[in-house]
Amino acid sequence: MSDTGYEPHPVLKDYYGDESEKRAFVDDLFDRTAPHYDRILRWGFLGTGQAYRRYALKKSGLKPGMDILDVATGTGPVAREVRKVVGDENITCVDPSRGMIDVARRSIKARFIEGLGEQLPLPDKQFDRVYMGYGLRHVRDLHELFGEYFRVLKPGGRCMILEVSRPSTERQFKMARFYFRDFIPFLSRLLTRDPDGHLLMRYFWDTINECVPPERIMGVLEDVGFRDVEREVQLGVFSAYRATRPAE
């Protein structure tokens, strides 16, 4: 634990030694699994993932003409839905994994930046919307991340963060644990014949299981200045956090 106390989850020693080693581990793992990532998502979630992203983006108020920042772009599943509304030229994509960016570039002609959400090399008050799809558990510091979101949003702009949350009921928890810890990793190995795909999905579950509770995430959003902070939950595990930078 750092002296800030804003990590999304504690050190996971089964994967890396301490917090200083986390970033290198995560980036290397995403680089290695990038060629298989879309296939794992498509089969693992029975093709429903993009429909849910479209629904969440519509709820966020996405409209033509907006300037969009997609943080933790990965292979581009969120950006591919955003481009249908605003076009490639209005999207900026940020991700620390060169492997993921290389895959995303094949389907999206947006502006790409290799970097971290906690250290955005972008000017203040530039974007109407900031999106992050399932990357929250992999960042270093929630307060730094949300502070950067607040900084780069225009007054009145909104951020939306999609994440998988640890279920609150025992029944839902057991179902989620089986699905994310056992079934998806097994399917990943079957689809890719690559142990890294299996490792990635097992790591995903452990970060979900150890992640700070939703109330903490919402509290940090409010701490950096966001208002109208809300969380919408689907199937007990899929969270969409939405928050607004106040108008000036």
C-alpha cells in the first residue's frame, strides 16, 4: 500500500512482487495477449459485450460532434462503438500497451497515444466525454486518474467508467467466481492454445475479487470535484459509473 491509499486493489503477490512491479507486469501481459484479446471477449461473453457498450454509451449522452477521450482503449471495443456516432477524427485513444494499440489501429483511425490515464499528455478542458472500459482495476492511483479526467473534461462534460464489480450477494459471487475465475480462463486456453490468455483471465478475476468497493470509487470521483456521481449495475456485476464536471 502506498502512502496515498488510492490503489484500486492491494498487491497481488501471485503475479508480481510489489506495487512498483505491477505496471511492467500488466503492460507485458497485455502486449502478449493482444492478438487473442478480441476473440476471448467475443466468445467469453457470447457476443453481448458490444451491445452493452452501445447501451452504456447512449446512456452517457454521446452525440455527434463531441470530442471523445477513450482511456485504456485496449484493442478498441469502446472506441469502435464511439466512432459510429462521432467518427474517427473526434476520438483520442490512450493505452500503455503497444501491443493493444497496434491491434486497435487496424479498425480505428483515431488519434492514438501510448500512455497512462494517470498522466494524460493532453491540455485542460478539451473533451466532452471521457470513457474507460474495464481498465480501472489496472491503474496505479484512483485519485490521480479521476483528477486527470476532471482536468481534461470541458465544464459540463461527463466521464463514464465501465467495470466488473465483485457481487454483493453470496449466490451472485459464486456464479461470478466460477464464470470469471474458472470458465473464461478455460475457454481462453481452449481458443488460443496460449497460456498467457489463461493467465490474463485468471488475473482479471483476482483484480475483480480484490477491487475496492463501488462506494469507494464513487467517493473518490466526488473528492476530485465531480458531481451527479451515479452507478448503474447490470446482472449484479457490470457497473457503469457516471459523473459530471460542473459547469463554470
